[in-house]
Amino acid sequence: MNDSPFPLEPTPAEAQAAIRDEFAFFGDWSERYQYLIDLGRKLPPFPDEAKTEEHRLLGCQSMVWIVPRGDATRLDFAAASDSAIVSGLIYLALRVYSGRSAREILDTDADYVADIGLAKHLSPTRNNGLAALIAFIRDTAQRALA
């Protein structure tokens, strides 16, 4: 789990701007869902031995596992899901938050979710799962600063 491609952009704000620009390119939500699936395929491999209850993210209908590492100066997250669309949602969250300091994470709201229309186009269970993922990342950052 050490081959994280994140962060792709220098700041969380630049990551969110890039996400907005990429999703604006697509004309409809069927294309955007396909793009989410394609992004999910770019997640680094997640070892089967880490797919344990200890690393399972609760609050998601799909199976999601997440492993944080690092400290307040830099937090990295490795994550995976058994769902193609959820894997894409994970990719977007990690693009914004993984590889950042705890302070950057806490200072960054997930504006991209509303900006690209995700909240309106995801099922309630996927919205809850995405909220749980972002809450886990923020809670990890909060604990790192404590």
C-alpha cells in the first residue's frame, strides 16, 4: 500500500478545480458514471489481507476498506471497494485529501461533491457512504492533530 499516486495536484483546491473541469467535459450523467468507474480502476491495488473488519468503513452499503497512515504533517489513505462506482468516489476523495497535512484536510470542505452534482445524482445510500468516507478522513486528521 505504499504506491499511492496522491496527491496529483499541489493543493486540495487545485484538486477540486481539476475534478470540476473534468466532470464539466461530460454532457450527461451516464458519461459521468462511466468516468467514475474508470477513475475507480486507477486506485492502487489494495491487499486482500487488509480487507478486514478493522479496516472496514461503516456507513456504506458497499464494502469499503480504508487504511490511514502518517502523521499530522502528511496523511496517506489507501482504500478499496467492491463497487465500481464507489471505487470512483473513493478515487475523488483521495485525490483531494490523501497526501496532505492534517491541517489541510481539516481546512478543506468537499465542495467538489456539490459542484459536480454528485449529491443530486447518487442514491441516498451512496451519498451516506461518501459522507462516511469524508468523515473518516477528517476524523483521522483531527486525531493526528490531537
